[in-house]
Amino acid sequence: MSDTVAPKEAFRLSMLLYDSRYRGITIQVFVLLLVLSAIFWLANNAVQNLAALGKPLRFDFLGQTASYDISQRLIEYKSTDTHGRAVLVGLLNTLLVAFMGCVAATILGVIGGVLRLSNNWLVSRLVAAYVEIFRNVPVLLWIYVCMFTLTAIAPQPREFRGDNANASMLLNDSVAVTNRGIYFPEPLFSRPLGDIDIGIFKISIELLVLLGVLVAGIYAGRWNNKRANAIQVQTGDRPATAIVNALMIIVPILAVLIALGFHVGKPELKGFNFKGGINMSAPLIGLWLGLTLYTTTYIIEAVRSGIQAVSKGQSEAAFALGLRPGRTMSLVILPQAMRVIIPQLISQYLNLTKNSSLAIAIGYMDLVSTLGGITLNQTGREMESILMLMAIYLAISLTISTAMNWYNNKVKLTER
Amino acid sequence: MSDLSYVRTEMLEQKAPPASSVGLVGWLRANLFSSVGNSILTVVTLFFLLSLLASMMPWIFLGIWNADSLSHCREIFAERYGDSTEYACWAVVRDRWDQIIFGYSFGNLNEGLYWRPLVGLALIILALLPILYPNVPRVLYVATAASLFLYPWLIWGGSIWGPLTIALCIIAGVFIYRFASRFMIMAFAMPVAIVGTALLIYFAMAPVAGALGSAVPIELQSVPSREISGFVLSITIGIVAIVASLPIAVLLALGRQSDLFIVNKLSTGFIEIIRGVPLITLIFVATVLMKYFLPSSVDLDPVLAVMVLVTLFTAAYIAEVIRGGLAALPKGQYEAADALGLTYWQAQRLIILPQALKISIPGIVSNFISVFKDTTLVSIVALNDPLGISDSIRSDSDWNGIVWELYGFIAIVFWLFCFSMSRYSLWLERQLQTGHR
């Protein structure tokens, strides 16, 4: 009867090198020291060089007057505003084009992916050719091409002038397509309620009221559905809900619109350019089209691979149950394909957002053109501007990937 | 009675399939007109396709290849076709071919130097063959090793003894490693060898290369990095980025898979930060900020700085590809290596990495394609890649106003490179899959 107790070894210094239990610590300390000293060396150089130039790391330039104009903007901005506000305008412009691009690329990509698998030979080959042509050429080239196409093909604003003008506006004189951008009619209210100023930007009360009415309408519809369910359970007959629900949303909104005196303000040619209406400038459209055409190819491939990953038995089972091809696609195949598609979609959204930084090449005033372009050149604050730029993009990327991963986890198949 | 039968006793001759389901008609019915919706789709697509071709083909094929300037082109159009319709003026491609492909350094200035990038490209292709195709004789790895030193020499020029001395120092480093690993474990022999090689290069390179250079002068006219331009610049940035990023990427991927907490977090942080920012901000860092981060005595070359940052960018992406390869290996491989008593580095070098890298090659190729496409971004910071050169061609009074022909030509060259690489990647994926199906 002898107990087998492991012999207790005293810790010796050489174990840091030769004992695999402790070697990890040695290596980590060594690596950490190496990295920290490299960072220290770089930072020290930067501090010394900046001090020698007399511009220590300070962010007060964001409070100085920007004195440059931004024509494409989502919030109020004048050239007498600060650089900080110009950066905010740029950030919103980045988010705007990224959002528009993601929406358009998703719609086109899903349609394209389904057409790619169509049993129509011509259509599927055409989509395949589109994918191969567009994704093997740099996106910057596509952005230039879209921009130049727009400025070369669309008429100049002055061609709209005169009795027999060369160009005319579309849709009952409400939309003007020019080489400086597209002008849409804007919603106006003759009995406005004013704005709420929350410091950074203003929110129009009309919009809030309309949103409130819309949300109330949707909730009323849900309540109506619940009521219909209850009646169906009791009596077996379900009262018609679709028309009532639609009316509950449409009628109050129409009432509010009439009460506020809603009308559209059409863009009009004044002087050398169109005034009034909502303006989508040419660089915005060029960038949007270029990014969309390029990213769509990747989404088409993602959708195709996702649909092909669903086993054939699924669609055969759906057909056996009597579902039509359209319903099979929307009820059986796409929900399963989504699990393969969504991770790829996330990374394409991230790519599109990062590629929107190419705006600087065609003069769309996004974050890079404001903070890393004009603001940097005017203030000479390279270090602060570029570090801020990288930090903001990092924050955007991390936010998108976190949100999308959360969604991805939600739709993930929970097995066993 | 006996020969009366209600059931046919002999087989009928097999009938030919209906004429509508075989041959061209059958194919058309099955693939283009299988239903009403499909027929409409086919007709609409065909109409769209034909109208697109009808508007583009005359422009492309009635274009002119022989002219001195855009106005000359227009004169010829007016003379030949008699109307004011514009056709392509491909003469610009013919006129500026050298500039777009070889750039300023090898192009207009020194026409005698064309052979250098061409030989360099041939060398690279030769060097890639043994890596990309398993059936090519292994001897070609010699070319792979040689091209690492010869390609920079061909592009940048100068004395051949500089790159050769570095190669000698690295060979010496291998011997240091062999010698050191007799006394210590691999994890320590490796840093010793690396530090030894770095010291050798730092102290011995200049005198040795100088002495050899004065004894046997073999020199090429040196080309400053600032003057490398055109597709030579794109290809050089792409190749430097992919080659230099591979070792970094392997280390980052191993670091991200590692159990060591600090190493893991450092690798993950680096990868996520680099992947979270657009490449253009990193190129800004290279051209604007890098000079602050280095001692003020260093005269920084913008092209080299861009290459360094693009390399780091690529490394972060390839690290993720290799991490995928590491994760895809069956766990048994790791366990078997442990069971054999191999150390961590022995296991990585002999068992894990050869397999993981092999299945990562398609991903690495597709990363190379995107890096190659992304090299166009350097035109934004005024380096002369093909897009930058197209701007300067357009600012010349001869070709002012020419857009589509230049962009079209550049797009075609990029497309040829990227499409062939993506086809290769697909082919390789099929090759790698055969074992599992």
C-alpha cells in the first residue's frame, strides 16, 4: 500500500525556459516587451517630430471655422460652421452612400443570384458574364466609369432652358436628370409645425407626427388581427382584416397630410442650375452606382452558393407537398439558404462601406474627403485627422459586424 | 387457339424521340422557351443584349488605331464616315502603350530598359509554377528562391551584389539556426538565428557588397522607386505585398489560434484593426504619417512606404484565410502530432502548416486578386499607377478629352490578369476537393 503522490518540485529559474508549463509565460512577456518597445519607439518619434514642427497632438482644430462648402448634405451646414460639423456632414454622407449601396446591392444581388440559377440558359449565362466582367476590374475604375457616363450622357442644366429645349424634365416636370445630379421634388407643408432643435441637427415635427401616426396605425392593425383571431377561435369565422388594417394606416396619414397642407416642391431652373427639390449630386450617384455594380457581383455569388447549399431533397419535398416554385423558393429554400448567405452578406456590407472611402477620387464629400481631405489640408493636422478617420471607420465596421453577428446568431439553426 | 394472345409478345421497335425534343430545336425548347414566362424572359434579354451590342460594337470596331492625337482621330472620322458620330480612338493606346504598361522609368525615358520588367515578369511566372502546379518538376523551386532576390534587382537596378549579399546572409542565418538548435530548443534557436541574420545584414552587407562590386562590377542602371509606374508599379506592389505578407500572415494566424493569452489578443487586435479600416486610410498613413513615426533623419520613399502598409493590410486578410485553413484541419492531425511527441514548432512545420497552407491557396489567390485590384488606390495619393498615368495622358493637349478608350484598355488588362487568376483558383479548388467526394 503505497500512495502515488507526484513529487513536489521546487520552482527553479531554468523552468521558465525548459518547462513547457512556464515557457508560455516567458514567451508572452518577451513578445509583449517587444511590441511595447516598438510602439514606444514609434510614438516617441512621432512626439519628437511633431514637437519639432510645433504642432502637438491637439484636437481643437475641430472647433475652428471650416470655410468650405459641401453641396451634398443631410443636415444644415454653412461654410462658416466648424470643421467638427463638416466632419459630421461627411460622416453622414458616408453612412448615406453606404446605406443606399447596401440596399441596392442586396436587391440586385438577390434577383441576380436567383436569375443566375434560372433554367433559362441565356439569362443565367448573361448574369454569369456580368459577374465575371464586373468583379475582375478594380472598383475605382467602375466608380470613374459611372461618374463619367453620367456627366457625358446626361444633359447640362442649361439645355433645359427655352421653349424648344434640348432636354426635358421627367414625370410631369418633377424630376430633372442633369449632369450635375438628379433633382427630385421635395415634400413641403403649407401649415408647418416647425422643428425641434436638438443641438446638432433639427428634426422636423411634421416627420415625427407622420411617424407617430404610422406606428399607431401598425399597432392598431395588430390589435385588429388579435381581435380577428379571437373571433375565429370562438365562432370559426374570421372577419376580413386586410382592408380594415390598410384603411387604419392610410386614412389617418392622409388626414394629417391634408391638415398640414402637404404639397410637393418641384425643382425649377433658376440661373445656371436647378433650385428647390431634393438634389442627388452627380458624385453621389456615380459612387453609388459604381459601388452597387461592383458589390452586386459578390452578393450574386453569395446568394448562388447559399441556394446551392440547400439540399435538393428540400425542394423536392416542397414540390411533393404541392408548393409552387415561387412559394418553394420563398418558404423553403431561401430561409435555409439565408444561413449560408448572411455571413457573406455581412462581409460584403463591410467591404462596401470601406470602399465608399473612394469617394475622394470623384469629389463626393464623405468622411475621407472632409476629414482626410480639405480639413486636413487646411489645418495641417495630419496626425489627428488620419487617426480620427481610422478610429471612426473602425467604429463603423465594428458596429456593423456586431449588429450583423447578433442577427446571424438569431437566425442560426439551433441543432440538438 | 394457341397463337391467340391478348398481350403483345414481341417488343416494339424503339421510336425516335419527337423532333421537338432533340437537336437544336430541343435544346432551344428546354433551355430558352420552356414556359411562357421563360420565353418572355428570353426575348426581353435578347432584345436588351442585341441593343447593347448594336450600340457598342460599331464604336469599338470602327475605331482608329493610327493617329497622333484626338483631333487627328476626329479628322479621320469625318473623312471616313462623313458624320459627326464618334468612334473609338484606339490610337491613344498604341501611342501611349509603353507608358501605361512600363511607366515613365522603363517607358518613355529609357527605352532600352524594357527587357527588365519583362524578364522580371517571366521570372515571377517561372517562380510561381512549382507553387501553383503540383506536377511541375521541383527543381524550379530554385527559380522561386532566386526570383526573390533577382526581381527587386531587375526593377530597382543597382549592383547585383546587394541582393546577393542579403541572400548569402540569409543562408548564413540558416547555418546559425542549425548550429544553435544543437544547444537549445527551436523556440529559442529561431530568434537567435533571426537576430544573427539581421546583425549580419546590418553590419556586413555594405562592406561586402561594396568590395564585391568593385571587384566584379555587375550593375544595372538604378531606378528610383518614385519613378516606378504603370502596370509595372501595380504588379510590383501586388507581388511585394503578397510575398512579404505571407510569413507575417502565418505568424498572425498561429498567434490568433494560440493558447497564449497575450499573443492571442495582440494578433487578434492587429488583424481586426487593419481589417476594420479602409485601405485608403492606410495609404494615407504611408504617405502622410509614416514620416512622423520614423526618426527625422530617414528619407522616406512614398512607394516603399505604400508597399509596407499594403503588405500589412494584406497580411491581416491572409492571416484570416490561413486561420480558416488551420481550423479546417481535422483535430486528429493536431493530436497525432502531440502523440508523436513533437514540439509545437515541429508539429506546425512538419504536420500542420503544410496541410493548412495547401488548402488555403485558393483563398490566398483570391486575396492576391483583390490586392492587385486595390493597387489602383495609389493613384489617389498621386502615384503613377495605370489610372494615375491615364490622368496625365488626358492632361496632355494631344489626348485631352479621351476617357473611354483609356479606361477600357486599363480595365481589359486588369480583367485578363484577375480573370485568369480566379480561374486558376477555381481549378485548384476542384483539385483539392477530389479526395473528399
